[in-house]
Amino acid sequence: MMTKNVNCLLISVLMMISMISFGQKAFIDCSAAFLDNKIVVDEYTTKGKCVLPVTAIGKLTVCTADLSPTESKAKDKISFRIAIRDKNTKTLVMFSDEVFSQINIEDVLKKCSKGDQIVLLTIDSQYALPHNEIQVL
């Protein structure tokens, strides 16, 4: 009887440890939006802003990033979805059911008005994307 209790306790402890380690895998890799391999955010800090003119052109990607004070380099593309937040109602609408690794920004901007926001959604929780809203000017 005592051995059975010890075994149950050991199994419970091992399950808790494995659950804790699964929880720590979320948002471990930094990522950012890039337009033609140039980072969209003006500074990768809590004060950073993402803005694009409605006339912007190029390939929009979300990539893991090498970040330094002097430059930010795109590394590996990651999958993402796109939604658009309406400037007037703040309603969030999916741009498409598709999952993207890159898209021509012109295709997205065709559905935007000045003042809207393009919202980028990562598919995998391992990627942190703190600057996921792009203001359309």
C-alpha cells in the first residue's frame, strides 16, 4: 500500500514537471515584421511603432530576427495570418483564411483605408511578435 502511494506521488511530481516545461516553451523566439527584408518597427522596444503608407510596395514577411542596436536582420520566415482592424469601429476582420509566409503588401493594402491597422498573427506560440499591429497612413 505504501509503495503504491509513493508511485502515485512520483508520477504526480513527474507530470507537474513536464507540464511546467511545456508552459515555458511559449514565446521563446523573437520575431518581427519585415518589408523587403527591412524591419517595419521603428525601434524594437516597448515604445516601437509600426507604420506604412497606403502606397507601400514589397514583400511582407514575419521572421525570426537578429536584433542589435545598429541593425536588425531577418532570419527565418515564419507562418502568419493577417487581420485588418477598421479605424472607425475597431472591428477586427480576417484578411483571408490563408496562412502566409510572405505576401505582397499591396494585396493587403487594397483592403485597407488610411487609419486602419494590419494585425499579424503568429501560428505557433513559440514566436513572440510584440509589434504585430501596423498602422496604415
